[in-house]
Amino acid sequence: MALIPIVYYSYHPALHKIAEPVTEFDSALAQLIQDMYETMYHAEGCGLAAPQIGLDKRIAVIDISEEKNKPFCIINPEIIEKSGSEMMSAGCLSVPGTYTTTPRATYVKVRAQNETGHFFEIEGSGLLGHCLQHEIDHLLGKLNIDYLSPLKKKMALKKMKKSLKRNKNST
Ligand code: NI
């Protein structure tokens, strides 16, 4: 098990492009997913996508449980059904120190593969629905601050830089 460094907005090209599909479901992939779980828990996030660790692959891990003991991964995920719309506030590990309100569907159904390549469907509204949409956005090169107006986005990035500086000074 190993922690993997998280990359920040504009610090890595993988964050800003459409990620490549996963084609090999081998033991290296299984290990990567374990490391992503560990990295997500360490960062206290409820989701982490591979581009956030600088990896150009369609993989994301999620755990929205209170006890942080129900992790799952979605590989090559696709939203196959959605309905409703609402605004949702959320942070992002790649834009630390910011909180952004983003338009989201109320309900989504996702088709994805697990770490052995098996296809499954998962559906959700509320936190799970939002988390699925946030992580799938990451795999499309889109972060929640990309929904903001240019001015608000600039302000969010300023906040992020301040937050990174603060954290650097405190360690
Ligand atoms: Ni994020």
C-alpha cells in the first residue's frame, strides 16, 4: 500500500483532458486501486479520480459511508441515465481551500467495470449521485471550478494558491 501525491488544478495535464480507457484488468490495476483507496482516505475525500494523481486512466474510487469502510471503484464509467437538476456545493481535493456550487442531475445511473473487468450498474441521488458525477467529470477533464464564470474561477484559483501556501508553511 502506498500514498500517491495528489495534483492540483493546472499543475498536471492529466487533470484537464479526457482520460484513456482501461483495457487491462491485472494485478497492477488491483494494487493501484488499493493505493487510491488509501490516498482518498488519507486526504479525507469521498472520491478520487486517477487524473488527480496524474494518471491518464478512466478510474475513480468512491466511499460516501460515514465509517469509511465501503469503498468501491468505477472503471470506464458512463452515465446511462439521469434526471432532474439541482445545485450542489462541493470541494475537490485538486482545488484545496475552495468550495464550489455546481449544477448536477438529481439522479444518475452509471454503468462501469470493477477491478476485475466485470460490468455493473450503480444508481444514486443525493451525495452518491453528486459524487458519481463529480468523479466522472474528472475523467472527462472537467473540474467543478470549470463550471464557474471566468472571474469566479480566477478567485477560486487564488484561494487555492493561498491554501497551498498555508499548508506548505505549516508543515
Ligand atoms: Ni474532485
